Amino acid sequence: MKTLVFALTALLSSTSFAGRSCTGKIEDHFRAQGYQTRQAEFQKTLENGDKVYYVRTNYHGGDAAHEVLVDSRCNILEVRELWSE
């Protein structure tokens, strides 16, 4: 029973860590370009397994929102600006 609980805890922890590392990778992509970011938010999983994230950015006082498409390994496939001001 303890082994089952340990295995379940480890599985849930690794899933949580994987989710954070993907959002961190997306945020790092924008920070490398000089943007300040808010935490990337998961939006949905597409039929092919790709995932869509939403992230707000700020660059020299101008706000923007982006949609980021990543594959199952969290490699960024596409970044689309939704709006900016």
C-alpha cells in the first residue's frame, strides 16, 4: 500500500513539474528577447497532441498577449501575437 501511494505521489509530482518546466521554457523564450512576462497559462490540447499556452508580456511599458503553440516535448512551434498596445 505504501508503495502504491509513493508511486502515485511521484507520478503526480512529475506531471506537475513537467507542466511548470514547459511554462518556464515559454517565459524564458520571451525574457531572452527582453520582455517581462506573467506566468504562461495553459489553454488547451489540440487533437494532434500539441498544446496552446497564453502569455502576457510587457516591453518598455507596452503590454501584449501572445498565443504559443508547443509540441508534446514543449518545443515552441509557433508564437502568435494576439494584441498589443
